[in-house]
Amino acid sequence: MQADWIAVDWGTSRLRAWAMGPDGPLAQAASDKGMNGLAPEAFEPALLELVAPWLAPDRPMPVVACGMVGARQGWIEAPYLEVPCAPAAPSGAIAAPARDPRLRVRILPGLCQQAPADVMRGEETQIAGLLAGEPGFAGLVCLPGTHTKWVTLDGGRVTGFRTFMTGELFALLAQNSVLRHSLGGTGWDEASFLAALEETRAHPARLSAALFSIRAQSLLSGLTPPEARARLSGLLIGAELAGIEEADAPPGRIAVIGADGASAPYLAALRHAGHDPVVLDTAAATLAGLSAAHNALEAQET
Amino acid sequence: MQADWIAVDWGTSRLRAWAMGPDGPLAQAASDKGMNGLAPEAFEPALLELVAPWLAPDRPMPVVACGMVGARQGWIEAPYLEVPCAPAAPSGAIAAPARDPRLRVRILPGLCQQAPADVMRGEETQIAGLLAGEPGFAGLVCLPGTHTKWVTLDGGRVTGFRTFMTGELFALLAQNSVLRHSLGGTGWDEASFLAALEETRAHPARLSAALFSIRAQSLLSGLTPPEARARLSGLLIGAELAGIEEADAPPGRIAVIGADGASAPYLAALRHAGHDPVVLDTAAATLAGLSAAHNALEAQET
């Protein structure tokens, strides 16, 4: 089975590839060979492991990649485009140095913002996917994850964005801090989540004290691990919402692009705050963005 | 050399003991046998390792201890006294089950607060030390550390307190998060510290986004490791100050009780915010608090 071209989402810890035909994906493959820990010369073999069966013997296969593969520690450094600008613009793509003549790899550019300083690699392609489906989308896009991004869109361009370390803070606090004694591994209590959300949304300055109160409540009043877990998430997301709401809120709509696990608390938080977010799946948005970039690259080269 | 009694500060990671004479400490000793990782039966041997040379053959030696030794996972659980109350009140002390007849060990009670839920073990004895020197102190006491405490005092009693996880967050972010690539091990830039302090003191809701900006600034504009390190501390302490200033500020003075390394950024922050804090050394305050408790225990038993 041969592809027309190959779409690649290459993040910090995962590599995903799709063999693309005229009507969308024909096949997909994935490995844990993310950017983290790959030396520059290890990227091409990691890609070939997944995509070799889809290559043509007699022509270079177009491969369009996004994500941390374009970081300074990646295969080759792709530029950051500075906002305001269109996301994942093909003019900013850079060729990766593949030795195998069956590969023609381009890495899409990230986005940067000077003040407040911020960067993204990968999410811009999901944004491009949203815009491919709805070019006039104006409003705010939330991309939950280890580093959650909030992106403002207007006129087909990213006008600004802000990254919150919420996911990484949750993981560090749940696994490595004194709170680990209170949390346990699984379980969720929605009422605790919403109460905590309201607490730091109204009083974000209390965040770091409210975090310690999780430990105190489990010592003093028997807070259960599912309550503690949901409370930790609610406190962090409540402070994040306060930060977003304090900034100039854009007119228009709110979209959430994410996988189910990461998105669920954000959707609950936004609905609780009175919003009605549009929901997009990460893989679908990424594929739509990579497809738009592939089409633009082909048109540019014709 | 025999002691009149023995003062013990037994925290999570350290054990410190002083042989006390009529005019103060005659000798001191310390080990890394903190509460963490000691089984209940290991406490007495850990104490004897340090204090055996100071014991009398023919009478039980009074030992007064404070700190995590009284936690649920400690030697024996000491109660929490609920605020408002006097700190380290001897009526709340509990006897630890020592087998050696040369030891008579009492552990001082911690403090708890129901709403917002909070607990302390050890710092209450430092507060008692401050009050021993100045019974009428009214105001706010800051005790910097892994879990920094802010305590309000009035009429010789603790009327409330709040714990911020600032020190633990700094360590987790500096060592285990994406920011570790930007920080490096040492170095400090005071201007970066103060600018960051002002940023989150004015806008605490932006904390988790401002944290990520450290990474972005080092990628985009060459933020140096000493600048990044100071900026991380400033952002965390700025948000903490906003939380303290948002609460009803007590009339009166501000004191900082701490070791040099932990106190320095708090002192700089408080002075920058226009305060003129009194400074006390941790060990001196602890010894003064343990001495006051010892005297009260002896008076109680006479």
C-alpha cells in the first residue's frame, strides 16, 4: 500500500504517522520514539521504522511533520513565526536532512510571542486544522496538555497566546510533593473539583496555600484520595481560568482541542463558568492542519 | 558533661539536640535521622546516638522535643491544638514511649486550623520562642521553608495561619520540570527577582503562565540561568505576597524567623514591598520556645 504523502505528529514523547490518500488516512502507525532522548541522527531511522512500508521506490515521498521534532534538540531546528500571524504557514517550513532518497521531509514552524514571552510547537498545526474547517473562527482556543495553551484567533490569524504549566504542575504535585500522601492513583469527585475551581477562580492568589490545604484536610477531616485528586485539578484550573478571564477576553467563541482525558476537566470548568465550548479531537485537528499545510506546500512548489 | 535537660528539634530530614545548662546550651549535636523513613522503634536509638553522653546515670533526663517527631508517622502522634490558642502549650505535650530509664521525653503539640484547613509541627515552637522574648508581639510572622508559614499573633496567641508550598514548588520546578533546562544550579540576579516579584504580586492569576515564560525567555531572548533562577523565586514569592496581602492584614509588625538561605528572598521581597521586618534566627527561636516549654512543664509537674 503506497501513500500519496505522509503526515507526522512528532512530539516530546510520541511519534505518530499516517499514510495519506486522496480521501484521508489509509493507515496509521505510532511509536514511543518521541523527540526526547533522540540524537539528531536517530530521527530518520525512527521515522523509517514506521513509514517504510508506505514509501514508493521511484519518487521522494512528501512527509509533513509538526511538533517538537523542530525544536533545537530535535531533528533540525525549525523557525518560530512571530504572532500575530497565520499558524503553521508553509512558507516557514524547513527541510529535514534525510539521507534516504525516498523521503522528502518538511517540518512546520512553531509560533512565538515576545511579550509575554511564549512559544509553541505542534499546537499551531491543530489551530491550522480548526481554521481549515472554519476559516472565520474568531475567539479563544484551549489546548489542554502538559503545557496548556490558550490561543486567541481573529481573521484567520493567531493574535496572541498564553501557556499555563497546569498539567506539569498537577503531575509534579501528585507524584513528587507532600500531596502524594493524600491523592492516591485514581478516582475523581466532581463536587470537590467544582468547589476547588470556584475557590481559586475567585482568589487565584491563594493557590499555593490552597494546595497545602489538601494535605491538611486529609490529616484533619479525612479528605479521600478521589476528593483530593479532583481538588488538586480544580485548584490549578481555577487559577488558570482566572488568568484567562483577567486578560482581555476576546469576543466570540471558545473551542477546546484535546484528547478525552486531558480535556474533560477543562470542559467541565468552562461549562461551569457559563461557556459553551466547541470540542475538537486532537488527532483530527492535527491531520486537518497537516493536510492544509501539505496542500499549500504542493501548490507553492508547483 | 551532664545536662540539666535536653532540647530537641526533630524535623522531617534532620535531628538536632542541645544539652541545656542553667544559662543556655552547653553542647549540641545533629544527625540526618529525620522523621522521614524512621520506623517508630527507631526514634529512641536515633536520639540516644546523639544525647547518651549528656545523660545522668541516676535520674531520668527531661527531653523536650518539637517537630515532625510528633506526626502520625513519627515516634508517637502528638495532638494538634486548634487556633486561636497559645503555641506549644505544655498542657498539650505527650510523653514518648522511651524504654531507657534515663530518658523522660515529651513532644510538644502542633497547631491546626479548620478553615482554611492547615497544620503545623515545629514552627509553633519558634513562635513560642518569639513570644518568650516579646510577650506582647502583635502582627504577622513569616517562617520561610519548604512549606512557608504566615502566622498572625495577637495577645500572646496564634489567631490564624496559612501555609504556602512555595519552597517545595521551587524545588520541583527547578529540578523536575521543563524549567530545569533554563535554571542551572546556582547564581542569582536581584533585578530579575524584583521584576518577577512585582509581576505576580500585581497579577497572581498569571503565575502558572509566567512560570512557562521563563522557558520561553531562555529560548527566545537568552535569559541566563541566574536570571531564570531568581525569576522563578520572584514569581512564586510575589504570588504568595499577593495572597497574604489579600487576606485581612493584621495591624502591627512583621517578623521573619528563618535560616539565612531560605529567609533572604523573603526579606528582600518584604523590604521591596515597604515593610521593615524583624529578623530572628531559627535555631535561637526554637531553643527559646523549647526552653519556655521546659520551664512550664517543670512548673506544671512540681
